[in-house]
Amino acid sequence: MPEPLPPAALPGRLQATFVPAEGALAWWGVDDVPAALRARGLPEGRAGTCALAAVVDDRVVPAEVPARLLDPDSALDADGDASVRAWRTAAGLARDRAGDDAFAALARTMPPAAHAVLDGDAIVAAPALLSRFREVLATRDALRDARLDVSLRPYQADGVAWLCSRDGGVLADDMGLGKTVQAICAFATRPGPHLVVCPTSLVGNWRRELARFAPDLPVHGYHGPRRALPDEPGVVLTSYGVLRSDTTALAARHWDIVVFDEAQQIKNPDARVAKAAARVTAATRIAMTGTPVENRLDELWSILRVTNPGLLGGRARFRQRFAVPIEQRGSATAAARLHQLVAPHLLRRTKAEVTAELPAKQHATVACTVTAEQTRLYREAVRDAFDTGFGSGRERRGKVLALVTALKQICNHPAQRLGDDGPLTGRSGKFDRAAEMLAEIAADDDRALVFTQYRAMGDLLVRHLGEVLGRPVPFLHGGLTGARRDRLVEEFQRDEHPVLVLSLRAAGFGLNLTRAGHVVHYDRWWNPAVEDQATDRAHRIGQHRALTVHTLVTGGTIEDHIARMHETKRALADVVSGDPATALAELSDDELHAVLDLGGDV
């Protein structure tokens, strides 16, 4: 690992090195970099450290160098030593859209300091770094022209540049770092048409995020019995199930960018859906997954067969060259050779690498779809309640509360509402999405707290998550003794459990769970203060990592209505901040039906 650079080893001259992971120029080399930048009329930039090659005692060693990070455009007006001049020249060539020959000539004359950034223990070659620099500048220009409602962090802007600069690859960032928003920005900078293939449980979330970040980008759903592909450009959303059944129709169209979200769905090369994905043609094919390899290297081969056909050769040859030597003999040579092949086509940033750019607490609303069973139960519950009538006064409040409770349970899982012991998967979009998210978090060696207000729902979650993760998942609830609660907290803090499910009320006080990098609110508590109090079990003194708070919301349901009211602080705010049954009971039947009816694209 790089060691901090001793102050005495600083070269004493302002240097500029392009750092692709930051999408920025790192300025370093003198004691007071901000003063040196001000003297050149430049902003001071962001404080940070970079892994660079530096000269210490006449040796070139990997070192953590204190630096200031500036947008690459700053090179246009900067002056300084040879490394600074090199990047000023590079920016000018990019601005003038110079050809490859001009950049090749510049690469041959670039001083080592200009490309001293490290990839592992190796210095990135000047041509490769110049290529990334051009990509970043071109993407920054395209993003400025696109109609987007988002401010990207530097690593995200670099991710967009990476996506737009290749024929295919795997975006494998940690959960919570914004893979979806990077893909949306890439869509907005290209003409389309684009295709997103994702689990059914994620279709609603994609629709919501596209409307939020790229409101002018046309979005079309390709699902349901009367589905048809649109003639106009934009983004088409479909599921892996539809891809499997409609392969011919989807493969007949040439897409600009196709994204396979939660690409572990295509990790089995023998599965029909993986073969269907391989038939889809596009200028750029991107797989998005935080876990490109979970169990076997065959999974990586299957995903890259879709995104980068031919890169790893045929399956039998791949197993002979890589899978068998690495998995059975632990061959370091084969592993290094595979890394060399795959690295240019796989972009992965971890939370630890970009922590300095992340706020202490990030909030993400995850829109979940409803299944056919949930749709039927939800509509039956609403219809039966309105057919029976609500009465007035205390009776009305009681019946409204009963209906709201029933609808929330249906959103959680039909098994919670019906009390059955049938299969769990495929019946609740929220349940399936939570399992997918938590499996990815555990695979990333991160930790998560999952809050639910229902004891029965917690039991269903731990039963299924134990099967998914292959290990018991504990449930902290009010029925446990104080000693048992304390033991579960200690075990979680010692990393004995990747996931801990908690009752929202039982977890409201007296717990310190700072090991968690994620909090998942499975079902919505109408008073946000209660949710915040639960979140603060993880986000408190002693928490040194960025925390991502995921709130699961079933699209088109009472959960979605209340979430939108809360976000926009518009009418019916009492439903959020006060007693929901009382506030809802004061509405007329027509107003109440508008709030509770199942709407949206379901």
C-alpha cells in the first residue's frame, strides 16, 4: 500500500497529474498548493490525497500525496512546469478535436509527473491516461448540453465518460454510488434509442429515476399483454422475463446503449435469459452489478460474453486458460493474465475509495413494482372497504386504519396479509428487491440494518434472507430479553452478521450499530421522525463511513402517495407528520379513494 509522502520529498514545483478515478487534475508538489493555485488565478479545488509515483531517496515509490483536485478544464488557462504544460496542451487538442496522431505525439513527450497516477503498483501509461482525459472532457461537454437535473460527483462524471467511450463493459460500483444515475446521464448524452433490461421489481425504480434526473427524456415501458416497441427514440424499460419471451423482437432493433441491470441475472451461461441477452445488438452494451463474480469464474465469462463478445474466447477455452488454473490451482499467473484482459472493461469503485466525496448520510428512495397477486389483493381490499362503507366518527377512523394497515401489509408481502406459509419469491416486488439489494451488500462485504414495523414481516424476511445468504439472519424485536438484544448488537458490531433485521419500535432507543454502511426501511412509518430515529442507530458518533439509507416504496400504492406528499410538502401533510388514520378519515370518500386506489404504471 502507498505510504504518505514525506514533506521533504516534495519536488518543490507545482505538478499536475490527471486522476481518472476523480475525473480531475491533481495539483501537488509544493508545501502550499492552494497558494500556488491562487498565484496562477486558479480556484483552490477540493482537498484530497492521490496514489502517485514519487521520488523518495532517489527511488520511485508508490506514495499517498496531498493534493488539490480541480476540474480538467482548469488546464486550459494554467501555467507551470512541464506536467502542467502537457495537460494544457492536451486540453487544447481536445477542444480543437485534434486527431489521434496529435495525441500520440503528445504522449511521447509527456513528463513522468503528468501521468504519475498509479493503477495498483504500476504507473498508468501516458497514451492510456490521455485517452481517459479526452473521454472526460468530451463527456463534460455533452453533459453541459444535456437537459439533466443532477449534479454529478467527480467519480460519477468519470463513470459516465467511461460508459460513453466503449463498446461494452461492466459497471461494478458498490451499491449506493449511483450506477443508475451514471447510466441515465449516458443515455442523455446519446441519441438513442436505449434499452434497459432489469428485474421486474426494478422497472418502477428506473422509471422514477429517469423522471427525476432526465425529465425530458422519453421513457417507454415494454411489458404487459399489449406491449409494443415505440418508433420514437428514448429509453425502453423491460424485464428479464420479457427479454426471454420476446428475444426476437428486442434483438431485431439496433439499440444505441443497452443496460443489463442486476446483471447477475445473466451469470448462468446455460440459462435462456443469458442466451437471449447475448443476441441483443447495440453500439454499447453495459452490465451493471456490484457482484460480477459470486461463485465461479464462469459467471464472469457469461456476463462478458454479452457485453464484450469474444473478449474471453469460447467457454471451453476460457475454462482451460483461466477458470481451472485459478479455481483449482490458485494460479497467480493466470489470475494476473485474466485481470489484464478484463480490467479495461470493468469499472469498479468502492465506498472506501470515494468516501471523501460522499455526504455523511445519503437517502435513496427505491421504487418497487407490484406483482399480479399484490394488484389483485390490493384492489379487492379497496373495493370491499368502499362497498361496505366507512361510516362516520370513531367508526370511520377505525375502518380507515384497518384498510391502511391491510394495504401496507399487501405492499410488504401477500403472505403477511394472508398468513399463509407458501413460497415467498415472485409474490412481492418489494420483497424480491430487498433480497437482491441485501445479497449485493453482503457480497460487497458491507453491512446492513433492515427495519420493519411488523413482527410477522420480520419473520418472513429472516427466513428468506437466511436462504439467500446461506447463513442465519438475526431478528431484533421487542420479544427478546435485554441480554439477547445486547448479544445481537455485539455480534453485529463484530461482523458476525452481514444483515440484521430490526423491529422499528424495538430499535428506537439504546442501540449503537455503527458497523452498518446501509439502512433499509422495508415498510413506511408515517411519522418520518420515527424512521430518522431508527436510522440514527447507525448514523451516530463512532460511524466513520458514509451511510446509505434506502427507503422502499411500492409504486402506485398508498406508500407512493404518502412518499410523494412527504417529499413535496404539499397537501395532506398531516398524513405524514401526524396520525394517518385521523387525517385520512377526514377526507371525503372520493378524496380517500384517490389516495388509496392503486394507480400508476402497474
